[in-house]
Amino acid sequence: ANHEARNFYKWTSPQGTDQTYGIYVTYKLPSTFSAFSDANTMKLTALTDNTTNANATLQVFRKNVSGNTIVSCGSATTINNTANTWQQTSFGGDETACGFVGGDYVIFKINVTAKSSGNVYVENLDFTYTNQ
């Protein structure tokens, strides 16, 4: 819209029932990681053309540095709730309370769901942290 340049992933389905596709993004925190900037720093931007027929959610998990455990950092957060508007939404869990330390992996799970030719678009997964 309005000649904006955007880099996004689009999901749609002609099926009459919800069709969900999971996108996983893993980020390894540096050994110098101190903390996330605040409890709302993780954000995802999404757009849907029909809030009944398409949506996106974000979930966050912590994989500890030794690699033995994956912990959920809260439940899924719906990103877009207004049709035809790009919306940046903060993850509803508390990433600052999930116990992340340097060397841990942050696993982002982005679910895009569509039915009846609804379209959902996702872009720009953002977060900020400080180092020691």
C-alpha cells in the first residue's frame, strides 16, 4: 500500500477449514547476553485481509545452553486483529521471566492459519537485549 517496500511471508488456503503452517526461527543468544530490554520487546508484524479466515500467532520457547530442555515462555499471542492493517504486536508472554542466559537459544514459532481464501502476511520479527 502507498508504494511501501515490504519483505513478507504470505499464507492462504482455499480449504473451508483452518490450514496452519508453522514457521520456526531460532536465534542463539551470545555468551555476553545479559537480559531482554523489557517484557514486551519481542514483536511480530502481520496483516490479514479477513480476521475470520486468516490469522497469525507468535509463541516463544527457551532452549537451554546445554541443549537438554525446551521451555515455553507463555502461550500463543495473536498478532493481527484488524483487517487490512499492518500491525506490530508484542508477544504476550514475559520473555524477561523465562530464564534466558547467554548461549541459550530463543525459538520463535510463528503459526499462520488460513481458510476460505483468506490471506495472512508476516514480517519483521523484532527484539532487543543488552549485553554484560
